[in-house]
Amino acid sequence: MITMPEQIAFLEEWGTYGLEFLKKENNGEDTSTHFIVTALLLAKRDVEYANNTLEAIAKKHFDDGVISSATVDNDHERRKQILNEVLSAPFRIFALVVDKRQLIGEGLRYKGSLHKFLHGLADRELYGLFNNLELVGKPKSADSFMEGFIKYTHQNHIPNLFNESTFGFVKPHGDFILQASDFIAGTMARCYDENLLTDQRQDFVELIQPSLLTMKFWPDVFAPYLVKVNTKELRYNEELANLSVKLANDFINRKSGIQAPHIADQLACLGFLLFHFRHISPTRYISSFEIIEHIRVRRGKSVSLHYFQTKVIAPLRDAGVLIASSSRGYKLPASEGDLYDFINHSNTIVEPMLSRIKKFRDQISHATKGKLDVLDRDEYAVIRKILD
């Protein structure tokens, strides 16, 4: 869990509430296949600057001075231009993407039940990361998701003598930051919702990624269609890719909620690798610098390369998570080539070390005329077996 007492989040929602996907909503809109919640997080001291920056963008690109995803609609080139400028503001993005088609429980066909489910899910994901966080949101109507979410947090996060954390909504302000949150939610809809899905989604995802703090999906299943993969050219192994994602998700599910800093760093690293694998490219390696920078943003301070290798990557591998590595960085494996990259990279380290140990052992043995074997201890049995 991340403690950021001086952080504030500006929330917006995107999507309809219906679950009859072949029918129109009462207002004539298509029923969205997904529901999306975005939160733009930034330090309180940066709110005025960010709001002023976004106000200038609104005046530059919108006749009415309001940043609006609906206004841009499917003008994708215009959306990219505006998005690129919006993302220059000093915020990080949290996103929750819910595939409503998977909500097959009969009780969730009713709007109230659906809202309760979404409220609990959004609360769990946000509070699981930020137990000290002020929230800002403007309900679109009296029966909207946001109106209910405000009430939900008031009822479920009441500070007392045993809980000093502050998690809840405050008086609305920063209108242009809220508009930016709406714009990003609408952009993400074009990456995931079946009604708006566009061939430009990869460009949108890559633009958003540098500002992304975390993205949560429900249900959290691996969807190969999220990235374009030439299976023949890349020798892509779907079975291996699914295994990589499953083991990564298993670790995240086991460790989520543990507050130890090194566990939080492992989760941040793994989440970053998963996002790239599923939404950017399953073939691209991520450099140590990129992952360490992501951890720095999440924890609020830098970590060393040694810490990253010994307290993040090594324990993940010890826990059974598959992580390939090479001179280019780290990734979840999706092909036999990725596996051999890891073996070859490890071999360049292990083989010279074993060679040095052998020379050292032989020299000692020669000098003592075979009386001393430096590997003649139980704890060196594995090395001795390899060298003998």
C-alpha cells in the first residue's frame, strides 16, 4: 500500500450502466461493453499549475473552452494531438477497466446492484494502493456511479482513533483536471470498448503509458487481441504467454495488500511488465532504468540497481514468476527465444564464475598436494557436482 498524504485524485467515469448489449440505452446510446473509471493523481501543491496548464489547452483546442472527449469523438489525429498536450500536466493516471459482459450474475442486471459492485471494486483498487488520498468528482446525475461512489466512501472510510488514514471526497475544484480525466477515460474507451474500438488504440496506449501509474482490469484475464502479434514471424507461443501472465497474476493476487515496501516494489515491477506485455508489445524488453523509474514514482523515492536486482527481480523469480532477461532488459516470456535469452544471459554470468571457482580450487589442491578441497563441505555439494 502506498502512503501519499499530500496526493489528490480527480475522478471521472465513462460508460453506460446497462447489461443488455444488443439493446440501446433509454437515451438512444449503444450499451457500452465496458465501464471505465479514471483518476488523475497529483501532489496538492501542483493542482493550481496543472489546472492552469489544462485551461490553456482547453482554450486552444475547444471553442467552448471545455476539454471534452465527446466533442473530439472519432477524430483520432486531433485526439492524439490534444492527448499529447494534456499528458504534459504533472499527473499520473489510475484506471479501472471493467468488462461488463463478464457480469453474468442475474442480480447485477439491476442498476443498483451494478453500482454497488462497481463502487466496491473501485474502492478496493484505489484504497488498496492509496490509503491516504483526497478524491474529487462531480456526479453527472443523482443516480450516477459517481454520486453513489461519493456516498460509498463516506460510509466506509470513517477515520477513528485506530485508523488515521484519510480517504474520501472533498469539495469539487480543479474543473480542468476533471475534464482531462474525462478526456482520458474517453480515450481509453476507444482502446477497450467494442463499440468504439479503433485501429488507433495502440497509438493511444503508447501515448498514455508514460503517465500511467497503474491500470486494473476486471476480470483480470489475458486477452491476446489487445496486442497485435505475428505468431509466425515472432515464434509466438500462446501457451507460454498465457502461463507467463497466469503466474504473474497469481503472485499479484497472493501479495496484494501486503504493506512491506519490498513487496510493493515487486508488485509495481510486475504490474509494469504485465501492462507492457498485454498492451504495448509482448516482444519488447523493458530496461532496468524504466522499471526502476516506475518504482520510484510509485514509492516516492529512488531505489538502487542492486536493490532492484536482489530485492525485486530475484524474489519474483524465486516465487515462480517467469521473467526473461537479456542485455536489453526484462520481460515476461512469450516465446522459446525469450527463454533462451534468459538462459544465455545467465550463462554469461554463471559459466565464468564456475570457471574461476574451478581454477581457484585446482590451485589450492595443487599447492596442498590434494590435502585441501575448498569445496569439500555440504553447502558446496551442488557446485562440487557440477565441477567434478
